[in-house]
Amino acid sequence: MADKVKQILARPIQLADHITKAAVDVNNFEQDCLDIKTKTEKLAALLRQAARSSNDLYERPTRRIIDDTEQVLDKALTLIFKCRANGLRRIFTIIPAAAFRKTIQQLENSIGDVSWLLRVSTPADDGDNEYLGLPPVAANEPILCLIWEQIAILCSGSIEERSDAAASLVSLARDNDRYGKLIIEEGGVGPLLKLAKEGRMEGQESASRAIGLLGRDPESVEHIVNAGVCSVFAKILKDGNMKVQVVVAWAISELAAHHPKCQDHFAQTNTIRLLVSHLAFETIQEHSKYAIASKQTMSINNIVMANANSTSTVKDNDVDGSQISHPMGDHKTTQMHNLVANMMAMKSKDNATMNNNIPKPNQQHSPVQHPHHEQKQHQVALSGTSIKGKRESEDPATKAEMKAMAARALAHLCAGNAAICSSITESRALLCLAVLLEKGPDEVQYHSAMALMEITAVAETNSDLRHSAFKPTAPAAKAVVDQFLRIIEKEDSELLVPSIQSIGHLARTFRATETRIIGPLVKLLDDREPDVTREAAIALNKYACTENFLRVNHCKAIIEAGGTKHLVPLVYFGEQMVQTPSLILLSYIAMHVPDSEALGEDNVYRVLEWASKQGHLMQDPIVEDLVNRGRESMELYQSRH
């Protein structure tokens, strides 16, 4: 940095020396040239002071100011050379009187710019904390000067000043997207990350919030990721203050939302495991030992065996003092609580058996453990206890906000990413999200539902994830489905749409014996808000579509639940956002169960025939093909009447 600044300053200093020497030997406008000489000497002194302070100078404004200063000195030297002309050359040299006034004013502006640069780059211990004002270079863009000033404070100010500067950048980034771009272009990301890593709690919060606000487009997020945000945020999530961790989780969700390609970068720094550990904290037992499990240690078979255990297994473990309290403080025993208890009891039993069966070849030869090994184990235990103690000491509101932001971050990190979804589902995260969806505060419930919706969306198109995470016999998957059905039956307005979408994503995971799904979805077709009706129709389409192996069973269940009675008026009179998915669903039903008497009673054939003549409904060739296939399937049945 210092070498770059010295190189930038070298030529302006040389130009200033040339002007000072040349101004002495002029033939015209002697007084004006002396004024230029005086200003140039003052400017040269400031430039030399800047060269001596090159280690402290903030590069971005330095480069801009020195470039402008160099241009001014070039023009001044040219003017001085014109004044040295004599003889015929003097006669033909025209020098406007305003040229000297303009040059002197430009030199004065350069003096002001360099003076401001020296003041703004002064270390905090040497500064007088006075308002620095605007340098002439920022006359046309004063906000740029303010950004320079705050970033310079971030680079060289005290801890308190750096915190205030980060808060100022938060305000600027929040107010205007362009200001955020300027902060990134002027080198603000590096100092903000340094403050987030090393500062006090208030400074860390402001720096992390600023980072989240700056990542509003893919290019900006890419720049922030390349600056090392992933490792900094991972460290804070591991052992930082929970209030800072809340802001960090929010910032991660913002970065991932605006640039999904950064998901893998966060995954490589263990961010997923750390976020899930916050979800698991006080939600399920052994949260302090939480880790993303491997397929070997967290197999579906183990989970099934855990769910198959009787309540007596839990009672046996209660003797050892490991009874699981309800995660949200409710002392009522629910089905979800029993599921968690059974799974954790089985895991404890398996771990105990595994520990007893581990061979100890060195036990006879080494009855005493190595002191270094004991010390290492003790340090790890103390570290875990310390982190657990810090979390437990936080107030309930902060804990709830942490869970909400962790779920929000996970929702954006796993969106469209099968690898991250697999990491999450191989852990106990599904179970955590199901528990939080049942008993968490409103914000926690909402973000948990959104996270589950993203995971199920990936599972819909990824057969490996669908078969491993949402196998019908898996207790965690069953718990998630139970919560979605509860929300759909309750018609919770905030959680209803993501729950409907999630149930639709899981359409190909259910067995023929699962009969609870279709009825609640069909009820949502009857006089509900258009967005709810639309999502219910789209979800039912995934059960009735040709790709679903149980499509005939599902279509019959839709008819038995009265689905066609609701679909007919929706196709005729519904809004266009509802008409199209309703028409598609009616076509699927006509294709797969054309001999149903209910279709004849509800005049489905006439509805399809009418729809085939509506231009706005037949714009999509896929819809047109489905409608025609539905009509063709029903023609034989209709001919009987």
C-alpha cells in the first residue's frame, strides 16, 4: 500500500518542483506567476507530507485526488512555460487573463483536497475529532466524500469510531442501492469484515448488517464472498455473541437470496452445521453435541427403529436422568414430544452399546491415559460448556430471533441445492423444523415453514433426496407432514401457502394407504382467497398428474371429496390465476377416471368442451393438449347418455 501511494505521489511532486523553478525566470505576467509559485510551494509541501504518511493514507481517495492534482499541475506548468516566451514567440502567444485566475483557483482546490486527505487519514489517537468538511473534489458528489470518510475511519479509527462509521455505512446502504455500490467500489468490504471479526459487539452488529445490505445483486455478493465473508461469519456463528449471530444469520440469508451461487461457499465453511445447531439448541436434546451426521450413523433404519421403541425405553432412560423436557417449555406431552423422546432414547441406547462394543487393545498395557490427551479432552469439554453457557444466558426473545434467522438463512442456502438439502436432512434438522413449526413463535414458525418448503421443492425433483429424507416410514418426515396437515386443516393464513406447496412437492412420496392428504386440499378449493385456491389446485395437480404412480387413486379421492363440484365453477367463473390450474386438474381427472358417474353429474365434459373454445385458456399448448385428451377419454362414457 505505502509503495503504491509513493508511486502515485512521485510525479506530482516533480511537477511542483518544475513549476517552482520555472516561475522565477518568466518574461510576462511576473506577479501572476509568483502567485502560482506560492500556491504550488504550499501544495508541494502537502504532497511531501502525504508521501511521509503513505502508510496511513486511504488509497481510493488518494488515487482520485492525486490524479486531479497532477492534471492541475500539468496545466500550471504549461502556463508558466508560455510566460517564458520572448521575441516573436511572445507576440504570437496569447494568454487570457482568466487563465491565471482559473489556475490559481484549481491549485487552491488541490490544496484543499490534499489537506482533507491528510486529515481524514490521520490515526484516531492523533485526530482532533472535528468535522472535516467536504473537499473541493467532492463538490459534485458529496456522498462520495462521506463514504470515503467513514471507510477511512474504519481503516484507522479507534474501536468506538469504527463502530460509529459502520453504523453510518448501514444507513447509507439502506437508503440507496447506489450508495451500497459506491461503498463496495471504494473498498469498504474489507474494513467491514475486519471489524466484524475483531470489533466489539455493537461494531460487529453494524458491520454484519452493512455486509447484508451491500449484497443486493450477484456481482456485489461475489465481491463480498471473494473478500472472505464466509469464514468470518462462520467464526461468529461458532463462538460469537448471540445478538451478533442473529445479524450474521440474517446477512447470510440476504447474500444467498441475491446470489444462490454463494451457497456452496458457505457450506464449505461449516455454516450449515452451525446454523442447524442454533435450531437444535433447546429444541431437541444434546444440542451441544449437534453435528451433521453421516449416512452411516444416521440411517433411516435407525430412525425407524427409534420410532418403533415403546415408551418403556424412554422410561428406562429416565432412570439415568436423561428425560427430555418439552423444547418450548410446554409441559403437555404431545405426539411430537413423544417422537423426539423415542428417537433420542434410541440414539442414547445405540451409543451406549457402541461404546461397550469398542475394543480397547491398549487398555491392559496403558491403564493410565496420556496427560496431553486428558488435557485436550478437558479443553474441548470446557469449550463446549462455555458456548452452551453463553447461549443459555441469553434472553428468550434473542433465542427466538436466532432460531428465526437461522431458519431463514437455511431456507435461502438450501434453495435449489440438493447437496445442502441432503446435509440438512441427514441431520436432525427436519425434526427441529417440525418441532418449531408446531410450538415456535410466529416468526420462527414462518421461516421454518419456508425452509421446509425449499427442502421439499428440491426433493420433488431429486429422487435420491426424496427416497432418503421423506420415506413414509421415517418419523421425522412423518412429523413434518403431520404439521403441514395440521396447518392446512387449521387454515393458518401465514403458514398456509408454504404448507400447501410443501405437501404438493411431496406428492410422489406417499403410499396408497395415506388417505389424509387429498381431503384438506380439496376443501381449499371452496370459496377461499384466490392465491390459496390456486396453490391448492397446483398441489392437487401433482397428485393427479401422469407422472404420479398413484394418480388413479388420487383422482378418485379428489372426486369422493367433492373436488369436481368446486372445480367446475372455478373454471367457468374463477380468476385467470385460478382458472388454468383448475382446468388442468379437471383434465387429469377426466383422463384417469373417465367412467366416474360424478363427472357426468357435474357436466365435466361440457366444461372441457367450453374451455377448448376459450382463447385465453388455450394459449399454452400443454394445457390445450391435456384438455383434448380429457375430452377424448370421456367421449365413450358420455355416449352412454
